[in-house]
Amino acid sequence: MQNQVNPKFEIAISVGLILFSILVYYFSLDLPEAEYEPLGSAALPQGLAVIMSLLSLLVILKAVPRLKTYEVVVDPNPEVIPRPLLSIVIFILTLIFIGVLDFGILPFMPAGIIYLIVIGYLMTNRDLKRLPWVIGFSIFLTVSSFYIFTKLFYIDLP
């Protein structure tokens, strides 16, 4: 299957990501020097900014040759159905999830499991046959994330 994304759009997004990477790199220069670790706290944002810039540059280099040959194709039966209302609902639920954690209404594990179950249920078109899989995935992802962050990275979650 051909890439049917407008190359102008790919170039515009990639340029925006490169500019964002430059901002991240610039502001990470102000981070304090490391006292106990060899790389310091600026290494991760700087490394990610460089990687993001290089990948964006790769997208630009692949999109430029397609500028002349790209034709808009209207698919009368698209596989992806736009659902802007679902996007708004998920955004609002994400804000609620952040608020629940910030105000200490629920700890991370129950709040994360409930949040992922609701999001998964909405994204599977409210199909009850998929709900057990959504619940299982939500529990696995939340519990594993909790233990990875708290036991491996020593980051306290709310």
C-alpha cells in the first residue's frame, strides 16, 4: 500500500518537530550539572531532541521526492472513520484522570486501571465482547507501569 499522506503535511510537521527539538535542547542547557551521575539531568532531553531532529530530517528527505508525484485520492470507503467527539471525550477524561491523581482522590493503580478501561471501552466502539481483553490489558499495563517506575526507576507515583 502506498503512503497516501500529503508530503507537504509531512514536511510541515517535521519542521515543527525540529523547531521543538531546538527549543528542548536550548532550554536543557540551563539544567544543573550532575553531582552523582556521570551524564547529568540534561543528557536525556538533549539526546531525545537530537534523535527527534534526525528522524524528522529523515521524514523530510523521504517526502521531498514525492512532492511532484503526489495526487489527492478520495477514498469513498475509508478504513478510518474520523471521530472528533471521541477525541474531545478522551481529552476531558485525561484531564479528569490527572485531577484525580493531583488531588489525591485515588492512588495511581486504581485510577489508572479505571482510566484505561474507560478509554479502551470507548475506543473499541463500546463492544462488550472486547471488554474482558480491555480490562486485562488495563490491569497488566497499570500494574507493570507502577512496579517499573517505583521499583526500577525509584519514581514515586501518586
